[in-house]
Amino acid sequence: MDTSLIDCIMKREYSLVIRNARVVNVFTGEIIDADIGIAGGKIGEITTDRGTLHAPVYIDAEGQFAIPGLIDSHVHIESSMVTPRWFCAAVVPHGTTTVVADPHEIANVLGVEGVRFMHSDSDNLPLQVFLQAPSCVPAVPAFETAGAEIGAQEVTEMLEFDRALGLGEVMDIAGVINRDPRMMSILSAAAKATRVVSGHAPGLRSKELAAYVAAGPQSDHENLSVDEILDKIRAGMVVEARYSSHSESISLLAQALESLPSLPTNVVLCTDDTLPTDLMRRGHINHVISQCVRRGIKPVDAIRMATWNPAVRFGLTDRGAIAPGKRADICLVPDLENCEPALVLVGGCEVARDGRLIIEVQESQIADSVRGTVILPEGLSPESLLIDVPEGRDQVTITAIHVGEVPLVTERRTLTLPVRDGKVAVSPEADVAAVAVVERHGRGGGVGRGFVSGLNLKEGALATTVSHDSHNVVVVGYDSSDMWAAVKEVERIGGGVAFVCNGEVAARLELSVAGLMSPRPVPEVASELRSLQRCLTESGIRGDDPLMGFLILSLPVIPEVRLTNAGLVDVVKQEIIPAVSP
């Protein structure tokens, strides 16, 4: 108990007073004109009796809204393509003061060692980074090779980290429902440690949803319909409504809330995966709040979903509200609709003003253990990237991964293509490209080969080591020589993305930390990513983010079909299927 704060309250003597604020009360939904007293990094008193609080330092809010520091309930920092320290520098000016991070991207490359890096790199920051122990590494063991395997023993070890809150998203739905021993042991480890368990269950409803929830997962950020959201809210799951770089469920949430008598406590906001270009262009969780408001959700309700609701969900009840005894994580915002802070306080200290960090964040210390992670199979060649066709066939029937306008969900397409020189004749005219997934962790996982349609790629080849979730090398193109050159370029730079056209590297993005992140700050990485995106757009790729469709081609937990190093995966049936019909 902090008795000194009690003394400050009773004497009305503080270290800092915020005057003339319009305080958003997340408990009642009221907006109250008040002064705020702060001492020892905590909030003491919120009073409408203006001018009665005393301190050596005053901040005049000038009628701005005072809201709690924002909490991102589910984020993969690795998707920002920068280390936690640079991520902090990018998001704190937008009002984010706490995040719950699931580092399963780096865990798929480096296992517990990767999670340990994310933990140490987020020490002593104005952004409080809490971690969840990755639960599905690899996501679907039968269908892919990751850089590590995480079981109950590793989960138990990670749950002992001092900022570990619980178990990361449980993606192996079939493993849960069918009571797979590995998945059951991981869930049991979390239950034994009495930690929260996050879920990942797109499209799950009825008895399957009930079985999944009964097994332990308590939340979900993958929601495909209004009815699905309502089912999950009614089942007691925490719905994590997201606005990420690849998808959003805020529109569905707004419709779902219209049918409910009041805002449920088990609804929160998150960003999930946000690229550095989007961090620069639109902000962070404050942008998610603004998207809620645009869709008709009351501003105070949107703020509650990004403050008190996630604080309760994770047991972080020392924050998430402007109330006595809470951490003095406070944002002053001119308006609730845009929610862009003019001032951000963390623990009562000014850390950002007018969209700029005003304190120094030390650069990350990058150990050799998190570099040099691109280890290609022995004997790999350009010919390894394409499917051979038996002699005597002049055409074949193929199964292609079709990427639509929303790249998150793919479709299965059956197409007939000609054969030339013993290879399937992919072409821009047919809008069918070759795709290969090359295991890059040095674990002998081999190469999966297939086809992709709908990308509208007109020329060249692209290779990336950012490929959710096992992060093997994904390469797409029409010509084996360009595809090979792109693969070799990402190997040369230690991981990242490379686009090759006519044998020349047209654009690259170096991500040397686990092949996922750069040691440089967000503005520099965003600038390089924009150049790459422009190059892809000029090559014909449609959409605001022409890269996104490539990054999730190998994700075998989201329907309908994906390609991993093991082959073409029918996600719905959970089986490997042939890319070329016999």
C-alpha cells in the first residue's frame, strides 16, 4: 500500500496537477470537467473543485479531453518490422502506453531464445510491453517446418518471465477439439500457472466453439461475421476487434453492438499486425478508436474498449482508468473522434508531445544469436522452385491458391494450363504464377511448390522471409531464374524482402533480425517499404498494400488453401493435396 499517496490526497499536495481537463470516466461513460492530482507516478484525486489541488508543476489542459493511456490487447511487434524499442518510439506518441504482445513470429524462427530477445529489448521503456508465451510453434506441426518447436516445457519456462501474462493465441483448433496430447499439455501448463489464454478461431461456432472455449482459450481476434462475434460474446469470450494492415473487424463489431442493450465488458480493441508504413500514416490503437467512432460506436465506448476493458481482461487493474491509485498514464486529446494526443504522460512523466517522442529511447542491442537465420537447404537450385511434369503431357489440371480483394482469406481454384519444356506454363496473361516455400531454418524441411492466382503480377519475382507463421522463404514469379535471384538476395541480406525483374534486384527491404525486423527506426524502414510497395504496384499488384498477399500465402490456419514447405494444404480438411492432378 502506498501510504504516501494517501498523505498527498489528504493534504491536496501533489508533484503534478493537470488543470482544466475534460476527464473521460470509463466506469460511468461521463465526461467531467475536473483537475487531476498526480504523485509518485499515480493518480491521487480527480476533483471538480477547481483550483484546490497544489503542486510545483501544473499542466493546463485548456479544455482538452483526458483519457487513460491506451492498451493494445493483441499485437505482434515483429509485424511492424522493427525491434520493440523502435516500436515503442513509434506508438507512444499516439497514446499507446501498454501492449500485450504475442511474439510467436520470432518464436517460429528462434524459439524461446527469440522470445527472450523480445523481452529484454522491451525493458525500461515508456511503453510497458507484456508478453504471452507462444502456444503454436509451429502453428500446425504436421504441415510445416518452423525454426523451433514449443511444447509444455517451453511454455512453462516463458510463463516465468517477469512480464509474461499468459498463453498466446491458440491457432490449432483441430488440436484443441480433438484433444491432441501436445495441445492439451500446453493448455494444461497455462492452467497450472493460472494465466489467461488467448485464442484464434476464425469462423468457429456451435458445438465446436463451445468445445474450444471449454478447453481454455478466452479470446479471439479472428471474426468473420456479425453472428460469429455475437456467439463469442455470449459464450464469454473476449472479442478482440482489430484494425490491422491486412484486415479489420470494426465494421462487424459496430453492427453486432447495435443488437445489444449495452457495451459488453468482454470487447476490446487491438492492432494485431501493423506494417511500419501504416504506423507512420495513421497511428496505432488511437486509429482503431477513430475507426470505431466513424462506424457509429460512441467515442467513450470506443475508449473504454482500449483502456479499462483490456486492463480487466489481463488483470492489469493498476491502469486503464483515470481514478485514484491508478498509474498516471494519461493522454490529453483535443477531440475524441480522432483521438490524436497532444500530450502523453506515462507514470506522471511527459513522454510525448504533439506526435513526437520527447524522451530518448536507446537503440536495441542486437546479439549475433538473432541474426544469420536464413539457412537454405543443401542442393537448392532454380529448378527446385518449379513443379516437374511427366513427359507426354501437353496440359495439366492444377489447384491454385486464389488471392482475392481481401488477401487474408484465400480460395481454391481448379485451372487447366499448358505444359512447356516439362514445366507448367505459368504466365501473367493467365494471372497464374509459380510459388515455392523454401524451409530456411536449416532443419531439412525441403521445398513446397504450387501456384497462385489473383495477384495480378505482370513481371518479375518476389521472395520474402516474412511469411506467417513459420517464416520460411516464400517466392513467387514466372521465371525460375528471377525466382532464384530473389531467393539468393534475401539470403545475402540476412532476411527480408527482395523483388527481382529481368535478373536485376529492383527493390529490397533488409530485415536482418531473425529475418523479420530491422535494427533501424520506423521512419527509415517505412521509407524502404514504400519504395518496395511502389515497385510492386508498378508490376501490376493491386491493393493499398501490394505486399500483404505474399506475406500470408503460407499461413495454414486460415482458410481455404495455403502452401507450406510440406506442400499444398487444404486448411478446411486439414490435409495435403496435390498442386497438379495426377
